[in-house]
Amino acid sequence: MWFSLAVTRFLWDKVTWERKRFKRNSPSRGLVLTPQPRLFLIYKTHSRPRRLSLRLAFMWKGKSAVTDSDSEFVDLNPTITYRHLLSHALGVKDPLRVIALCDSDAFYAGCEMVRLGVDPEQPLVVSQWDSIIAVNYPSRKFGITRMDKVKDAQKRCPNLVVVHVATYKEGDAEPEYWENPDTKTHKVSLDFYRRESNKIHNMFKESLPAGAELEKASIDECFIDFTRPVREELLRRYPHLAQAPPGAADTPLPPPPTTVTWNANLVSIRPKDDVANNLQESSTSTLGDPEPEDSLITWHDVALSVAVDMMQSARDQVRTKLGYSTSAGIARNKFLAKLTASYRKPNSQSVLRNAMIPHYLRPFPFQKIRFLGGKLGNAVAKEYEASTVGDLLAVSLDEFQRTFGEDSIWIWEIVRGIDRSEVKEKPPNSKSMGASKNLPTPVTMSCEGPHWIRVMAAELTLRLNDARKISPGLWPRTIALSTRQGWSATQRKQAPFPFLRNVTIDAVAAAGDKLWKELVGPLNSTKPLSTKITHVSLSFNGVEAGEVNQQGIEGFLSKAPSSPRKRKRQANSDDEEIVETLPASSSGESGPKPDIDYFICDRCKRRIALPEELTMFASELDEDTKKDALGSLRAEHQDFHFAQDLSKMPSDDERPEKPNPKWTVQPRKKGKHKDGGTNGEGIERFFTKR
């Protein structure tokens, strides 16, 4: 037994040493483990034979040999049949799928150039305080980046135009462009860029052919699924494909055309050489013969060329009518389209053919892929000593899942260019709207909070009113206030936000002040706080479209008839007729006075006041509405006394039985999930919950 274990240890140490020596002497080559064959060592323990397996077979294979093969990539040239072309059940595995990503070039800077009418060749940057947040392409020729400070950028380019983003200050209903905004009193606003983004998005909706799916990915990006309109265009251009042979729907399509005209940049077969020489500056080219195996045109190439023309037409509309420059990438899925969009910028579009996918992905740094640039990417790079996609192609799916869990199949697929995510149109408005401020000077007293509450209330009011212009029934369920000191835990308070006819800064600020009072302290208190507040935010949550014909609070307080209503009741064994006089209309003289928000009950002598939700927004209600509210409150209180009187009457009805304990809903016990413990065991442990 000990001899066998010693042999095992010796062989394993030998393999480890050889691997390090080989890698040190030949850094361009790699050591690839293969699961077969295995060396089995037999030993006995307690008179029972056991087998100890050790993987000792290695295939010494250079990285260059690995990357020269396309075996790691799947479906590069799938067989396309009549069923694929004529099917109406389109899905993410459709071999004719065509996806595009359109990206606005230097979007914030582009918005300011359009607003100011700046010459396209004029260097311009957008700043936020003393930092640069957007750089147009003429400025980049001077080496200016978003990492620079404004003063450093002006030294590199004396004629540089610097535009500070619009800001709010207390008392402003809308943001303005100030010459020297102060971070101690102003708050940055991105409302102008959101509006311009919506204009571009709506222009794409109008310009794209029917059947194209549009998904807004960010403020300056959108995905477009051209699969359906491209399919219809193929049938129009090639009518002989519209009818499959009788009983042979799975027959492959006839050969496609031998040449295709591209109105776009083709991603090069040799990306390093192409980038170095800065080739293919023209936007129109015909497919040449870069490699013998890549020269054949496929039906998916034809579909890509059709989508190129559709994308170009939509981009031209945005450029002509709105003045914005855009770039697009077109490929077979969302992941590849996003990578391709940045291939030739600005004001261009690029195409990634299936045959070019291996050549484009292998030298690509895998940590630049979304979700692989943080802790997960660092862990993968350390585990496999890898830096590019090509380095990860030698790692098997079993090895990924053994190290990073079952969900790591996503890594295995994405480095092979596989992405099955769909293009789905998102609702035009998010379910939350927030305004936040990192305070340069911490709030140390409660009385310092209302200033920032009102500044953020102005931004929320503008955003909600803009959204309600598109969806009039849109309204938030709650309003929330959050404060934080540094990176400590966030303190949060929220409350319902009642529906009003008009949203005003005063109404939002009043709700924010109430939350501040409950969360921090009195609004006029000068007593030092126990903790210094360095971050404050005000937000609307649960923003949804209301019910049809939804109306404000005053809509539920309808005018009551002035005539008395009679009803009989029995009380104290004496029959009497009770006459209840309901509140008079606004034109009458009777009823509660409009200058107060309560009344004194004649029976119980209690002070009955309007709900706090109404008194908070008393300035928004007119006198008639307030009078009707008090009248309805009085009638409701009288009904309460009437119900009490009825409860004192003798009754033969029995009390309801106690509920059966078996029918009661038991609270669900907390415990571990059936699929695992409370702590993540897969790739989810590399992500932080927000």
C-alpha cells in the first residue's frame, strides 16, 4: 500500500515539475490534459482491494496548433432547409437569425454638438465638475480620454470646447446650463440625454421594416432582431424558395448566389494584420477570396447582407432628421453583434460572418466580455492561466463545471460565440425613478436636509411628468428616501404616494420632507447628528400604469345631493324615524367650513380629522374638494355610529365558529434551498448583490 502511494506521489510530482519546466521553456505552447488513458494503481486496505486513479496521459500540444482548428466552434455553416426558411416558429436557434446592435457615437458629446450646432470637426468634451465624462472623436486625436481632468485636456487642445452637464439648484423647475456650477449647491441632471435617447429610439421604430424587434439596451444602445423582415425579403428576392418540394420540407436549400455586395465593413479574417494596417476604410466592398475555405457564400451571408441594407437605411434617417452619428454591428446573436459594433467607429457598420467568428474571437481578451471582467474573470484567468478566448477553448465543459459550478456552462458557450438570449422590447418606462447626490460636504444637522430634498424633488417631478406624457396613467406606488454615511449600510424609509391630478415640486418635496423627519429628525433642528450623511437619494418605486380612467383623490369625493335621505331603524325598543342630512353641495351654505380640516362629532365629542395623506397635499386641493372630503368623512363617521347601534340590538344569530386550525395558512419555514445551501457554490459567488 505504502509503495503504491509513494509511486502515485512521485508520478504526480514529476508531472507537475515537467509542466512548469515546459511552460517556462516554451511560453508559446501549452500543456493540455486529456481524460484518457488513465493509470490505475491497485492497493489493499483492510483486505479489500481499492483502485486509485490518476490522470497521467498528457497531450503536448502547442497553442498555435489548438487555435488553428475550428473544432471548438459549432454551427459555423449549418445546413439550412426549406423548413427553416418557411417556418413561422422563429427562435434563438434559427440558422438564419440576424441580430444588430446600433450604438450612438460618443453619445453625450454628440447630444451637446447637436444642441449647440458645433461643427463635426470641432473637438468637444462633456464634463461633470472637473472630470470628463464624454469625448467626441475629433478630441481623441489629441489623446484626450475620459480619465483626464478638464485642465489637462485644455492643455493638449487649446481650442477644446468644454460643456458642463446641466444641473439643478434649489428653486429650479428644470435643469439649466450654468457657467460655473457649484457641487455644494447644484446637482447633475441627465434629463436632456434621456430625452434625446428616446427620440433616437422612436426614430428607429419608425424607420425599421415591419416585423423587426427592437430592444433598448442602454441610453445609447439598442438591439434589433432582423430575422423576420430578412426572411420576407429573401422570399421576395428569390421567389423560387417560397415553395418546398412536395413532402420534402427538410431538403436543403439550393446553392446561394456566388457573390454578395456588402454596404459595411467586413471583420477581417486576419484581425491583427488588418488592425495594424488600418485597412478597409471604405464602407462598400464585395466579398473577395481571403481564404479558400472561407470564400464560399452561405445563405446566412445573404441574410446578413439584407440586414445591412435595412440597418443602413434606419441609420441614415437618424443622421438626417436628428443629426446623430451611429455605428452598428451585425452578426448571428446579441453577444457577437455587440463585439462587432465597435470594430470600425465612428459612423459605420460592420458585419461578422460565421466563417470569421473563430478568427475574431481567439485573440480577443476574454476579460473584456461582459460579466467576465470582475472577480469571476480574475478567478478564471488565475485558474487556467489564460488571457484570451483562445486560451479557454482547451478547457472542457466538465472542467468548467467542476471548478465553477453547473452555471459555468455559460462561460463555455460564450467563448465559442454561443448566445441564446432573445431580443425583447422593454417597457418605455422603468418601474423606478431615482435622484441621488453624493454630498461633498456631509450633512451634520437635520436642518440641512430639506435643501437637497427640494433639489431632488424637482428632478423627480420633471421625470415623472415626462413619462406621463407618453403614458398618462403612469404613477408611482411609493416614494422612498435613503441616506448613507460612506460605504456603511443604507438607511431607508418609504411611504405610499397618493394619486394627484398634477405632480408638482411642492407635493414631492412635502412627501420627502415627511420621510426626512421620520428617518433623520426635525426639519428645523440644529442639533448635530450622530452620523454624518454623505449620500442621499429620493426615488419613486412601483411606477406602473394605473387603471383605465384612474382619477385623483378629488375624483372619489363626488358631490353629494342636498336633499335629505330617510331610513328607518329600531333603537332602544322605540320605533323612530331617523333623518340623516348628507353634506350639501358646494353651492349650499351648510356643511363644514373649508378653512378647517376636521369636525367635532356631536355624539362621541371626538375630533375627526382628514387623513394625513390629504392634509400633506392640502395646497393641491381647492375649497370645494376639501369641503366634500369633510362631508364624506362626516357621513362615514355617522355610519360608524349607526353600525354600533345595530350591534346592540338583540339577535338570534349564533356567533361564527372558530376557524379550523387545519384551514389556517402556516408560515413557510426558512431553510436551505433544495438545490444547495445558502451560500452560492457556483459562479454566483463572484457577483455582489445590490
